[in-house]
Amino acid sequence: LPVPISRQLISLYTMVQNPNMTYLGISDLVVLPPLWVRCDGSDPEHTCWIGAEPLKAGNKVTGVNIYTVSCDGPTADKTCFPNLEELKMEHKIRHHSTVVTTKGFAQYELIAAAAIEDTIADSGSNIYVDITWNGVEKILEIPPLISAATLNIALESGDPRSPVFQLYRELQILFALAEGLKTGVTEWPEPSESESALKLVQEFLTDLKKKLDGDCGSGNKNETEKIKCDTAAVDSCIKSIFGEREDLDFTEQLWGKMKSKCVSSYQELTDCFTLVIKSLELGEIQPWIHQGSSSFLSQLIQQSYHGKMKDVSLSAITPIQMLLEIGLEKMKKDYVSFFIGESDTCSLLFQDYFISTSVDLQEQVHRVQKLHHMLEIIVSCTGLLQFRHENLFPLTQICMKYYKENPLNEKHVFQLPIRPSLVKKFYQNDNPEIWKVEISSGHGQKEVKTTWQVSTSPPVEHAAANNSGLFIDSTVNGSAEERLYFITKTQCSQVQFT
């Protein structure tokens, strides 16, 4: 609305709550909700909002705070920014105050500043830090190290350049298998020129038979190394914190052979399990499995130790479910080995939720997806921000607590209080996304504030459209690298009824 009409609405709002307006004939005064009017910005100050919020003492309205929000920009011309002393003096004159306090706020984006070229892809991922401090000395000052800082992390999984992208791809296989069980339709990949899963499984079983016969050739070591690399491939920059597991049992190695990049059809999957079960029934192999493994295939292996295997019908969804189970067990151990490696105390948090087998397979896959999202967050803070254990551990706890109570949400912003010194090197020479100073005077309900802010994004959607013609030239003094800022000013007036 135009500013004059907006002011009329605010005046009416104020009047109907003022107990002194007896001539209005309102016998029962009601505390109204706050009223905010969106303005068209056509006035000289480019007002975008006018708001009013009641001041209350119990159930009675004692006054109203009236706010005016104006927005200019975008501009790269910092010469149009006011001096802090000018803002403070303007506040003192407006509110007849002699003493004011200042509080600063700055937000810096860290993921772009910390990332090496080609490390991350454009996505919805973002890591930024919010910093607050008292006693601002000048406009756009760098926050002092005694400030309070909060790290904000919103991260989407699946970046091809992520150090744990291979784990993400492996997780997608689990997800596809789980979807197949749920819908009855499994999407198999196109056959590649590489060796078929059936051939790889046959060679794997042959090697195990040789072992049982006492023939341990030198080629087995190379095959073991190949399996390790295939099942726990991570970028070299984080190998120090995400090592390759060396305790892969039979079912985990089998998963490495059969996972969907090799298995290209339901028939091939059935043929692979037929080979394995036949070898177990004939006693040709006596594979080792982890204690506590609960998959159907692990149960068959345990039965084979005693020569009493149940008959298995590899039909309908049974082969898909068997593959999903061994993949789930393997990936759970992958993720848990990392988190427990970070801190043994994390293991207690895992046992009762993230690796539980008491829920159905669909829910187990969902919880493993949560584990992967947590891993992406921890790895990003390790690789990009060089965080150490003392910072990673509380972040891990925050993530775990959230995901024990909420569904998977890769848009959720995880927050971690930190010392500014941890990330200062990433922002000290960078321009802030938001920089704000809050000037205040008075106490309690009589406190009033003036806020001046610059931001790279328009503070309100309609301000960007209305002010698109203002200060749009991004070159100042021949430089095209200056950051474009929107300038927002919020002023407060107070109307007391008593």
C-alpha cells in the first residue's frame, strides 16, 4: 500500500487499543495481534514496511511500538553509508536519550571461502557463521575475537566432488533395492562392459575353496586389496579420519561383488545367490562372518557350520531382500566405524537407534541415510574448515539428537556454537553477507532501537522489485569486484498510553 494509507491503518490500530480514547465508545478493549503493513516504497525514504506491536502489562495495553523499515539499493558505493556516530546522534535526538548501547551482527558465508576450486558443486549446501558482539566502533567493522559465534550448516548429499561420494552411490543402491521391495519394481542398470557379477562371484567362491584346501596363492592378496578399495573408497584428503575397514567378512565382500553396478537383472541376482547357497550346502566353503550378523544369508552360513541348512526358495522378493540385508549390514558398519573412531562415547547413541534391526528394512535404510547425511556434514567441516575432534564431537551429538527425533531433512540448518578464532581466517578478508548494527536506549518496555543493515540479498521480496532501478551500477571507481549491498534501516517510535 502507499505509505499515507499505511500510516492511517497504523493510526487506527493504535487508537482502538488506547484506553484514553473514550469517545470511541469501546467498552471492552482487546489486545490485538501485531500489525504489519507492506508498503510500495514510492515515498522518498523507500519505506517497505510499517508495523505496530502492542506493549502489554498483564492483559492491558500500555502503549504501542511503531516501526518503519526502509530499503535502498543494491549499491556498491560505500560512500553512501552513514557514519556510526551520525546514526547514534540521530537515535539520541529522535528518542531524547543521552546514553545508547550498540550491538553488532555479521554473517559470513564460509563454504565458498573455504572451498578449493572444483571441491564443491553449486547446490543447496551452505556453511555460514553468525557473529554477534557488543560495543560496535565503526560501520562494517570485522567482529572482534571475543564475539559470540554460531556455525550454521545446511548440506545436501550427492555432490559428485564430495570425498564420500562413492559411499553415497553405494547408499543409493540400498535405496533402490528398498524401493523395489516396496513397489515391486526394481530398476536394474544397463549391462556394462566390465565383468558380470556372476563371474565375479564365481571367482570369489573359487578363491575361498582354494583357501579351504590350503592353497593360498599370492593373487588372493591383490583381490583383497581390490575389495577394500571398492567397498570403502574415499578421497585421500580424509583418509586419516575415514580409514578403509580391514575386517570385511564374507557377506560384505559378496556385497562388493553383487551390488548394482555389476548385477544387471533379477535373474543374474538369483544365479549369484544360487551359486553361494550351493557352495554352502556342499561344504565347499566355510566363510567367516561378523558375530551378531542377522541377515538371512548370515543365518544360512551359521547353519552350514553344522551341516543343517534350511531349504531356500530363491523366488519372488527373496533375492532382493537378501541383497538389501547384506548391503545394510555392511554400510552400517562402515558409518559406525567412522563415528566410533571419532569418539567411543558415540557408540552408546548408535546402539539404540541408528543400527537397530528391530525395525523393518525400509526404516533401517532411512536411518542409514541419516548416518550418511551426518557423515557429509562432519567430513565437510573436517575437509573445508579443518575442524578437530573437540569441535566435531559436539557437532556429531547435535546431528544425532536431531535425527533420533526427526525424519531425514537435508535442508535442516544444524547450529554449533564456536569460537570466532576457529573460522576467522575464512572471513577476515571477506565481505559479509549481512552486517548490522543495533543502537538502543532505555530499559524494559521503554527500550527503543534503531537498526542499520547491509545485506547481499534484499531484506524483503518486494523491495528488490521496487528498487531495481536504484544504484544498480556495480562498478564504483572503475572496480567491478565490489559487493552489491541492499541498505535497510529500521526505526522505532513509542506511544505510551499511561
